[in-house]
Amino acid sequence: MQSRTDLALEEHEYAISHHSTKKTETHIHGVEITDEHFSSDQITISTVNITTKNAAKALNKPMGTYITMEAPLLDAPDDGYHREISHHISEQLKKLIPDFTNEKSILVIGLGNRAVTADSLGPLCIDHLNITRHLVLEYGNAAFDKKPLHTVSSLAPGVLAQNGIETAEIVKGVVAQTNPDCLLVVDALAARSLHRLNRTIQISNTGIHPGSGVGNHRCSLTEETLGIPVIAIGVPTVVDAATIVMDTLEDFSKKTKHALNHQMLLNDYDSTLFHELQNMYVAGKDVDAIILNMSYTLSEALNMTFNPANDSNLSE
């Protein structure tokens, strides 16, 4: 059973466990993985570089860099811990944005449906950003004591069902009119494993394919389609029900040492039970509080990255 996920790290784990010819094989040609551990913050940052077309096909991901930050306490309401996470996110963003040391115009897109709690991460993140483009256009850098800074604009375009327009069409129009140097997209993702739900952040330089994690493929937002670099940042907020059932059965099998008939389960998956479960996505019971905290964490990281010298009153 191929579970849906937006995380490149999980795609790599799945490819290793299900498609490797050798049980001891832990590497796919064309995929480079490095890990960095921060014991004081209980954070692990894994960088997956997909360098060949064959590797991209094996992982079902475009070629590029995917940075996955795993923080087991990310879903806890700890302001100090979340601020440390924001610092780490900021440092990783600076690595991915091309020529970051020079002043740039950044357009931040908050994808998702504000009316659906688990999908509202992008719009909520936009609400907390320090927006500076209009001030720079009006007053120049004099508005900020002539200090160099990246100008920030934002947009929460909603979803197709709300406005009848593809998100990619809206973003293309805004990009054509405002000419940003870089696009940064914030979105809620889907995970393969429960332990990564609300505890993982993925940053990539390959753009984003809205809805792909839940099988609702929309038009892509990439450098190829928009003509500017596209950095995507997201947090998995849902996991499909079929994954929960399979993980529970496999865990039961390991603990009781009863063999699990995978073929029988796969046959059921193709017919009735698992087919229905595949269309169901589950979020945590406190997802509303978690999403709100996460939106502050991401927006603080973006404010640190693009406008570190200014206070939080700029957006008011």
C-alpha cells in the first residue's frame, strides 16, 4: 500500500523499505542525505538532495533540496521552544534562497482553506507577517533608517472551491504585476507516519504541488511555471486513515509476534475497506491550537529572515 505523503524523507524511507533489492540497502543512487542533530533543542534536521532524474522518479519528487526538521515537542505550547524552532527555520531559509545577501522582493503565498482548520496554516501565517513592500515603495529605505532589507508582500488566494480560480492563475497574475525576486509558499502537508504529524517542518527549493499529499492535484507553483525561484515550507497536519490502520496492525503484529497477511490486506485495500479509508484524512483533536501556534512559529521565522531589525508593529 502506497500511503500519500508530501515529505521527501518519508518517500525515501518508503522506497528503501519497499523497492530495494537488498534488505540491508540504505541508499538510493542519486539521493544524498545528511543529518544534523541539536541535542539541546531535541531537533534533527535532515537534508535530502535529489540529484538525478531516476532518483526523482523513485521518490516521486522533483530534483532539488528538501530540508526536514523533526522536533518532537513542536506540537506543545512552549513559546521558548517555538522561538528556537523559528531560528532554525530562518537559518535554513537563508541557505535555500538564491543570493540571499542582496536585497530582494519576496512574495509570500499562504495556501489553504481558512475555513478548514487543518488546512488553514498558510492563511494564518500570512496574518502575522511584517509586510513592508508598500512602505518601501512609498518612502524608500528611509522608512527603515536607510537600513537594507528584503521587501515583503503577501497573498492568501484561497482555494478553487471558494473563488472558482486556480491558485496558480492568481499567483501568476500577481507575480506578473509585482515582479518579486522570489516566491515563498506556506502550506499544510500530509504525512505518512503519525509521529511526524504536527512535529515536522519541510522546506524545499522545488516549489509546491498544492493538494498532492491528499490526492487533490492542482496546478504547480514552481520556477518553471512562474519564472522565479519558489521556496516551499510546510507542516504535515493530516495523515490518511489507511496509514493509521496499517501502522496499528503492523505494530500489533510485532508485539504479539503474529504474522500479518499483507497480501490479504492489500486485496481488501484494492476493493472495499482500505479504499474507503484512503479517502479519509485525520487530524489531532487539538489541531486548532496547534495550527495557531505553528502559524506564529512560521511567521516569526519569516520575520526573522526578511526583516530582523524591525519590530512587530510594522504590519499594523
